[in-house]
Amino acid sequence: MGRKAERRSNPDRPTARSSTRFGPPSRSQKESNRNGLLGASAPCSAIHHRRHQAAQPSSPPTIPMSLGRLGRARASLSLLQPFTTTTTAAASPPELAAPSPSFLAHHLLDEFSRPRSTRDAARLRRLAAYLSPRAAESVILRLPSWREALDFFDWAAEQPGFRHSCYSLNAMASLLPPYQRSHLDRLAGHAIAFRCHMTPGALGFLLRRLGAAGLPDTAAKVFDAARTTLSCTPNSYTYNCLLDALAKAGRVDDAEARLREMVESCGNESVDRYTLTPLLQCYCNAGRPDEANAVFQRMDERGWVDEHVLTMLVVAFSKWGKVDSAVELVGRMDALGMRPTEKTLSVLIHGFAKQGRVDMVIEMFGKMASYGFRADLAMYDVLIEGLCQGNKLGKAVQLIEEMKRNGVAPDVRLLKKIIETFCSEGHFTTVVPFINENAEHLKPSGVVLLYNVVLECLVNSGDIEAAYQFLRSMVHGDQRVSNDDTGGVHLFVISEGVEPNSDSFNIVVCGLCKFKKLDVALALTKEMIGLHYKGKLLMFNDLILELCNSDRLDEAYEMFNKMKGLGLKPSEFTYNSLFYGICGRKDPSSAIYLLKEMRTNGCKPWIKNCTEMVQQLCFSGRITEALQFLDEMLKMGFLPDIVTYTAAINGMCKTGEIDNALELFRDISSKYYLPDVVAHNILINGFRKSGKFDEAQEILEEMLSKGLFPSVITYNLMIDIWSKSGRIDKAITCLNKMSDEEKTPTVVTYTSLIDGLCSAGRPNEAIALWCKMRENSCAPNEIAYTAFVNGLCKCGRIETALGYYEEMKTEGYDLDIFSLLQFINFLISHGHASRGCDILKAVLQKGLVHSNNMKMIGLITRAVDELSQDGRIYSDIKLFVDKYLVSEDQTTR
């Protein structure tokens, strides 16, 4: 808001002369401060005065001689005595007049321009007796920094009988930077606490300073205290200042409430452009376009729209993505003879670039040129980036040339964008000459960075051979030719004096590792070390990991030692890659040695590697070594995860050491962890396989007592246990509980129950459960069919079993050889000799029966004996048995 407008809005506001008391110092005032002058009446600088005192410690201060009359100068001599550092025997009469504010300010400036430890306390006490708000304001505005001014302000506030006025308080507020929010907040609190009387103009200035510092709540607090505490009746100007503070903070609701309060207090006529402008800004900051447009229309109807309002809306529309509306406003500015600022056009260009509208970016770029604005590197960067996103490479290159003609050199970041676009389009033959053409504007390190972009793009495109050849061109400073997949060539001509850096090798070595070219990567790394390049940790990590994945642990250790020799500190990834390789070798002693080094360097082993080591040892039957490995980890301070301990328990269970597994389970339960459901399931399964069903049930009950919820696997295991142990009703109850807990039974669940029902002689219930399984969209597998057919046969339901066997064959499944031979015997013995004979022939023809397997031979013999009662069938099957069994037997012999 301009000064004239403020005076029109606030008739009580002080004039320009008086307003300088609480406004920021003018240029001339600042120059006076630097020169050490106190306006026209200051005789010398504080520095000069200190030097004068150093030369003559007991001499009195210099008297201002700008009063115009020698008599007044002589009269002032009597005022000096109370302020000198030494006093004479003849004291000044107490009835002498007080010194002038400017004279007092001069001596206060002299003291507060010094370090605090060198100030004369006695002199300050004498000066404080005559301190006035006007003198305080003068001192505050003339001290060289806001910190010194604040020091004086606080000192003055503590002096008996003195109280800051609104002018000295606002003088201090004008000097405090906006980021010194705590000091500004304290200043506002001081005004309220000491009931500082304020004019509307002074109040408005303080509100604006608080708003600029982002203290809307403090501004509102000061405003609300105006009538009751600050003896100031707010007017339209002070309301406008408060609205401005709220708008800067985006406090829409508060701003609307204050506007209503303003109308009630000052009337509708008090609302002017200075009221609506901050409200418009508030809506723009809050991202509320509808309300912002409504305020704009209201201002437009009253003719209050100016360049500031239009610019504000242009910026807001651009941020909201309504760039076309912003362009319309720029056109309106042109029509009204207003000129958009460079910043406004820059915001528009960024908005169009964000939307990918390159044509409009170019148009706005041309408009900037027509206004005489010279584009800088940042603006060219936006335009060229938009061209690159639109794959308009030719235009982007032309613009680069235009930049250089206009004296704006492209930087590495800008060239990198163009190069990446070139590479994404596969123009590798073009990009290197382009880099070399612009190399003269760059440092060698910048050129290398651009070459590295090409290397990375070649690797990402899968052309690792070209990347390798390019790097070798950089190493040897010559040109290399690489054939590409399309039959073309990449000609790499490297700028003179440009050499690769560690990043160059890092890109290519990592690429070679990615494409499993380990031998080439190793050779290149060794060449790099020979050329005295340090390399990067990432490339060594990739090399070590791939070597460990390929079981080349010795070479991985060689790279590990070379990396440390180059001064590169191994990371946690480095150590765990080696740890993984050691796990593959099942070498616990080497793993323990590596863990000790990891602990020394502050690295932790990954749990998956520890688990892998334990699993490998357990599956190999090396249970003792697995437990020793876990103990060594504990001694070194690495507490294995519950997953690792569970892997050890699982390995013990699989090797039949169920008692040792239970002992480890109890040990970790009491010392380290609460085993989870998985650990309990592994133990239950171990007891199930060992036939220790009661112990399995005890583990289940223990799990429930710990508050753990059984999983589907837990239920499946217990259903199988209860089915096999003849407690089929308990198994059925378990199935119902699964449904209550919304756990979906699996085919394993149904298979165990169906087998249990058949074993319990309850085939009808088994058939009903089979149908329920199909209804629940749980498709039976080969194991389910086998258990069902065998179970039905055991219950004497041969015809039903035969039907399900035919269904099984239709689904693409078949019984295993022993189940099939048993099924054949069931068919023959229950009146289905013909079907049994056919199935037996098919078995013999497939060569599934081995003559040296006595169990198979026994089942076939029993079937043939049953068929011997029918002479025709017997003679037929005897030929098959003699043909296939005898021939196989002879072959075996």
C-alpha cells in the first residue's frame, strides 16, 4: 500500500515527518549511521570519540556546535559536567535544565557502540536519569546493527521511570529481520504489558511487521488489545494491516471473520481496494479459486484492479494449473497498458513447461524478449527441458546455439538433459560430438560428467560392449569403434585432456556385473587399480556379490582386500555379501571370523544370512556346529533373530532330534524371545512325525496360553494328529472352529479329515465332506484323491471308490504304484475282476513294476491268485505277467 493511499485510508496517521519515528531509517539516515553522525547536530563518529577518549581519558565530550549561537554553546557547557567520566569538586546545580534528546542520544550511542564489558556503568546511570522516548528512538535507529539496537532497547526498558513509546518500539520493530520471530513476538508482548499508547498508524506498522514475520496470532492479539490496553481505536487502516498479516499466513477463516468485524465497526464504506487486496491474496495462498475470482470481480466492478492485483492472479492461476486463464489476464494487462513483470512471465513459462505445452513456452519466451527481458540460464533451462520432454531435439540444439550467441554459456546440468534425451532416442553417434562441441565452455570434470551420462545410458540400453569400449577410449585417449546391434557403429572421439574418473569405472563395472560378465569386470577393475584410480564402493560391492553368487569366494576375498587397500571402508552390504558366500560353503569357522571383523567395524550380519547358515548346517546333519555357531554369535553380541532359532529347531526336527529341538525351544523362550506361531508349528509337526501326539497337543495348549492364535497350518497339523490317533470327533470340532475364526480350510485340511473318517469306518460322512470341499471351491489334488479312494476301499465301498477313481483319471491324476496295486486287489476280491485285470495289464505294460521289489511282486501274486479262479482271465493275465515281469527280471540279471 502506498504512502498516499495510507494517508487517505487513515487520516489519523502521522505525517511523513512524524512517521519516520517508527518507520525504517532512510538511506540518508543509514549513511549517517555509517559515518557516526547524529543527524545535522552530531559532531563526530563514535569511533572518533573513542579514539579521542583514549588519547585524553579525562577530557569532556565534544559539545554540538551546530546550534548557531556561541551563547547557546556556552550555556550548554554547564550540562556536560554530569556526563563526564570524572567530576570536579564543584557540582552542578540541581536546577539545571535537562539535555536535549539529540545531545543525550549522542552520548548513549557512544556507550552502546562499545563492547558491553567496556561500558561506563556510572555514566550510563547518569544518562538514564534523562532518558526520553525520543532519545531512545534516535539511538535505536542509529546503532549499526539490530543486535546492538535490541541490547539498548532492553536496557532502556529496565530503567526506572522510563517507558518506551510507540515510536521507539516501532523503530526497534523496523530493524528486526522477519526471521527473528521470537524477538518480534517479545516486542509485541512488551507493548501490551507496559500499556504502550499507540496511534492507528503506529499500530498498523507493528501489525505489518508481525505479519511479515509470520506471526498472525501475535498480530491478532495486539489488535485485540488496542482499545483496552494500547489506548488506540482501530480504524480501516489498522484493519487492513491486520488482514494483510492474516493473508500472508493463509488464514482464510480468520480473515473473513475480521472483515465482518470491520464492516460492523467501520461500515461498508470502509471496505476499499486495500481491504480486498489482502483478502484476494489470502484466497490465492489458500488455493481457493472460486472465492478469489469472486473478490476479483468485486474489485473489477469498482475499478480497483491494478497491476499488483492482476499479477497476483496470474501467479495463482499458474500454480493452480489454469495457465490459459493466466494468459488471458496477461492479455488484459497489455490492453490496459500494464507491463507484466519478468517474474510473472517466468511463472507462466514454468506453468506451461509443467504441463508439457512447449508451444506456449516458446510463445511466452518470445513475449519476454519483446518486453526487453533478457533470458538467463534458468529460463533457458526451463525452455530446453520442455523441448527435450517433447523430443524436439533439433529445436533444443538450436536454442543452445542461440544461448551461446547471447553470451549465456550452457552449464553441465542443461547439457545433461539434452544428452539424456539424445541417448533415450538411441542417437549415440550424435551425442559424443555434441559434448565435444560444448567442451570449451566446461571444465574437464564437467566433460567427464557428461561422458558418464553416455556410459550410463549405454549400460541401461543393454549395450554393455559399447559402454566398455567407450570407457577404454577415455582411458587411452584415442578413438574406438563399436558395432551396435543394428549393424551401425559408435565412433567415440574423446576430447583432449579429458580422463575418466572413479564414477566412469563404477558405471561400467556395475554394468558388466549386471550382465554377468564377471571376468571382464575383474580385468577392468585390476586395470583401474593399476592406473591409480580409487574406484567406488558400489562397484566393489557388486563385484563381490556376483563372485559370491557364482561360488568364487576366493576371488571375492581378493577384491575385498584390494578395496580395503585402496582406502575404501567396507559397508554392511560388503560384509554380508561375503557372509552369503561363506554360508554357501557351510563354513561356520570362516563365518565366525568374518563376524568378528564386522563387529569391530560396527556392522551387523543380516538375519537371512544367519538363518541360511543354520539351515545349511542342520540339513547336512551338522546340528552341533549349528548350535555352536549360534552360541558364538551371542558371545560377540549379535543376538540371532527368532527366525534363525526357528531354522535350527526345524533342522533338528527334520533329522529326528525332537528332544533337542524342544530343549532349544525352551531355552530361547526363557532367555531371549517369545517363539511365534511358526516355531510352535514346527515343534507340533516334529512331534506329529515322531508319533508323539500327546506332546504335540501340549505344545498347542502352551501356544494358546501365551495368547498366540493358531494359523491354518496349526489347525491342519492338529486335525491330522487327531485323525490318525482315532480322535476324529475332536478333528471335526477343530474344523468347525476354523470356520468360526474365518480361517479357510485347505485341501490338506479336508484330506486329513476324510482319511480319518474312512479309518473310523464313517464313509458316508467322508463322502459328505468331499462334496462340501468341492462346494467350497477347494479343488482336490492327487493326494486327496488317493486318500479318498483308499479310504473308501478300506470301508468296503468298492463301487464308490471305482467311481471316484475314474473321476481322478479324468482330472489327470493317478494313484501311486502301491496304492494302485492295492486298489486292483480290492476290485478283484469284490467282484470287479475284469476291471481289476484291465488296470493290472496297464500297469504291467507301463513297466512300473520291478521284479526285485518284493512288496510289488507280493501284491501282483495275490491278484493273480484271485484271478486264477477264472481260467480265461487267468491265462490272459499270466501271459502279461510272464512277458513283462520275466523280461524285466532277465534284463536286470
